[in-house]
Amino acid sequence: MPDSSVCSHEPACPASDCPNREAARMVASHPEQGWSLLCNGIVVFDDTGELLPDGQIVAPHRPTTPSAA
């Protein structure tokens, strides 16, 4: 469940344990350092990796094969 002190908009952002957790709003961005903080407490990195609020690490998951043109 998102932290209500951060997520005050409607509809509320998906919780950090939801499959669509990356759809949460960005609350801080540091492109020079390669990371952003989402409203649900997740830190997302430019390489598509994530750091969840409970300390779990999600490995980068960008596509490894080129898309069909």
C-alpha cells in the first residue's frame, strides 16, 4: 500500500507490491545520477532495475531482443 503521506492524489498510485507498481507518479528525479523516486517508495534506475521500499532488489528487465520493425 502506498504511503498516504506521499500519495495524496486520486486515484492512488499502485502499491510497491503490485504488478503495475512502475505506474506510480514520479516524486523526485535525478537523471544525472540515473534514478528516480516513485510515489509508492520505489527507486527506479535508468537501466530498468528497481529498489523496493523493503530493500528488495529487482534486476534490470529491459528487453534483450530488438523489436520487430
